[in-house]
Amino acid sequence: MSRQSIWATKVAALVQGGNSEAAIAQIKVAPTVKDLKDLRALLISSKLLARHPNVDDATSDMIVALSSPRLHRSP
């Protein structure tokens, strides 16, 4: 069994407190896709995702960005 991320609970608290701009800034530097999915699950269960469509868009975009393969740049 995996534990839920501490990062996700902290960012969910930002959204719950009404500071969605700070939450979006944290979402843009999210550590992993799993953390983003944990955050989405928390926000869905507390019905905050429907009230904050900009956070919904940011999490969706970052899941796609972190899931896609990275392009390799030669030095």
C-alpha cells in the first residue's frame, strides 16, 4: 500500500484556503505524476476541483507534461 503524498495535502490546503495562485505555482513544479494524481484525488473528494477550474486545468496540463517523454538535448 502506498501512502498519500505530503506534498498533495499541502497544496490541497492552499486551494482550500483560497490561495489558488500559490497552488498553481506549486503544481507547476510538482515532483511526480503520482503526486499530481494524489492531489487531484484529494481535490475531487473534497469537491474543490469543481470550484477552481484553473487548478483543474493546471493539474491536467502538468500530468500530461510530466507523462510525456523528454526530448534529449545534446551538449
